[in-house]
Amino acid sequence: MTDVALDPQSAFSGTREVDPRHALDEATLDAWLAENVEGYQGPLTLRQFKGGQSNPTYELATPGKTYVLRRKPPGVLLPSAHAVDREFQVISALHAQGFPVARPHTLCTDDTVIGSMFYVMDKVEGRVFWDLKLPGLEPAERRAIYEAQTDTLAALHRFDPGAIGLSDYGKPGNYFARQVGRWTKQYQASEIDTIEAMDRLIAFLPESLPADGPTRIVHGDFRLDNMILAPDQARVRAVLDWELSTLGDPMADFSYLLIAWVIPATLRNGLAGADLEALGIPSVEETVARYAARTGTAAPDNLDWLFAYNLFRLAAICQGIAGRVRDGTAASSHARTMAAQVGPLSDAAWSFAKKAGA
């Protein structure tokens, strides 16, 4: 699974001592880095980022440079989750095109080095914002950050996957059908108690799928706190956490970004009910218009269905985390809080499904 929009911790939200469950052999890692990362020079100081409950994420500090390591977690894992090799593939392709991602260095598929597959990239310095209302900033600064977020997603969706070496990164067509099927299976694999709204959504969504859109690179978790911004301007330096990325319909990504406007603040990090004009934050309508202009595409006409799908997906992700709490493999102290949000998220999803014709 991945962190979701309701988690107040991103994968890069400060460090702590390494969790004993995710301890590494530092001497072995140091020797491997010296052999495989150009320019690497120890000694190595290792800490773990506080967030990133999905894939354990570490800060690798050396006297001359700081790196980030992302690894598959140990323990029993759900199928298709924690594919750090896919993260490495997509950021490598995008970095070569000048898209804002951390510079990737190397992927290690040898489990004997630290116990599971991992990759190493540069640590990008800058600002990470967790509160969507951006407290402490001026309205013009907030607007500029939101516009930079929209423009960055539009830039991602302008890439032809085949033209940048990612034609095999996912399957073309039937994206929403496959995603609904995937998250249904992952939800059911982690199901603990019957949740009526989820059962209704599992029946409704496959019967009401939108027509296929163009095939583009879909980030899968594109949101404000998965970006690092420059310290002094509204410029995105790096988009983080590509674990759920694939080829698919860009409307899935864009509508996932837009659910920030319909999630209430009672679910931690939503804009519903906020005075957007006073804050300087663009409205949904302004954001839709800007994205359409930047991509040259039509504005979506089925936002209710898209919101139902995305909230269902978030609920399924949270249920997966609940299953990992049950199994003892969740790596974030926020996992139990997130697991408790399955019910409210599925209720919200069903409310949009009814508007979409359920």
C-alpha cells in the first residue's frame, strides 16, 4: 500500500532512529554503496523517515552528500504492492526528461544485501506541505503553489509513455475496470468487518465505468505532500512516492487531486468548508480549467463518478493498512488512525456514487 491523502505524515517528514523491525546491516550497506553508487564516500549515518509506512524509507547521510533509500518492507505482503523496482524505473525515465523527480542512482534486486529489494536516489531539499490550507503563507503564495501543483501534473500527463521508454510500464485500455478490480481484491484480502457502503460500491463501480481516456503515465498518489517545493518560490523540485504509478487514464490522477476539495477537514486534510477565496486557493473550477488548458484536453464531465471511485480506492488502501496492523507489518504510528477511516471514506464515496446514478 501507500500513504494516502489523509495521512499527516509524508515519507519525507523528518527522521528518527531506525525501527528495529527495519534494521539494516550498515557495514554491508556501506560497502555495497561504495561499490555501486558513483561518487559515494562514507562513513554512513543511517536514519529512518517517520512517515512512509508503505515502503520503509531511510536517510543515508555521508560527509559530502545525503541520499534516500526506499526498500520493500519485510513480512507478508499483499500481491503487487511495494514494487520499488517500478518506482526506480519510472523516476529514471522521467529524470532523463527533466521532469522534477529525485535523481535515481541504482536499484538492488539482491535480497541478501539488506534483506529486501531497494533503490537509492538523491535527497532533495526543500519544503513539504502537509496542511492543504498552507497556514502561515500569503494568499498569493498559496495560489502559486496550487497552480504549480496543477501544472506539474499536467506536464506528467503530456508525456507519451512510448516516447520516453515506458511503453511496457502498464497495460493500455480498460484502466478503470482494472483498477476497480484491483482495489476490490485488495480490500477483500484485508477485510475485517463487513462495511455496507464498500459492498455497494463494489457492485456499482464495475457497472458504471467511464469510457477509456488516453493512455498516459499515472502517478497514482499525486497530492501536495508528495511534492518537494523550492525553499523560496512555488517551484516543484521533486515529486515523491511513485509506488502506485502505472499507465492509465490521466483523469484518475487528476480527479484524485481534486478530491482534496471535497474531503472535509474532519478527515484531517480536506478543503471542504474552507474559505478558498480568502485563503487564495483556486477553486475546483479554476483548477479544472487550468489543467485542461495545460494539457489541451476537455474538462471532465463525470466528476461525481470519479470522486466515488477515488474515495473507494482510498478506503481500500486504508483497509489494506488495517490488515497490515492486524498482521503486524504496518510501519507507521498513524496506521491505526488511517484504518479507522475506511467507514467514513466509503460513506463519502457512496454519496458521490448516488449523485452519479447509483
